[in-house]
Amino acid sequence: LSYHTKVRSRGSQRSIIHSIPGIGPKRARYLLRRFGTVNGIGEASVDELSTAEGMTLTLAERVKQYLYSSQT
């Protein structure tokens, strides 16, 4: 029972950043380290996102679009 509880709690700790196509655990960690929170990532410009480690301009645009569409 404790194993199942641990597995379920791990899944609930994932942020919306992990569900963006092309953003894996490493890039998500870099983004969260650089901008602090998901809100910080959402407030950053595409240019700021693209300068983060491991990010490209295309991925930065995808992140912004994904976060914008999930807020509405």
C-alpha cells in the first residue's frame, strides 16, 4: 500500500511544464531553475525563454503558446 501511495504522489508533483511536447525533465529543471516558478516562465518573453540553457526559439514559442492556452 505504501508503494502505491508513493507512486501516485510522484505523479501529482509534476508541473504543467512536464506535459509540453519537447520539454523533458532536464529542460524543465533548467527553466524552473532560471525563472523560479511556472508563473515566472509564463511571464518571461519568448526571447528570454530561448536564452535559457537547452532551449531554442521554436521550443520557447511552444512553451509560451502552451502556457497561454492552458490559462484560458
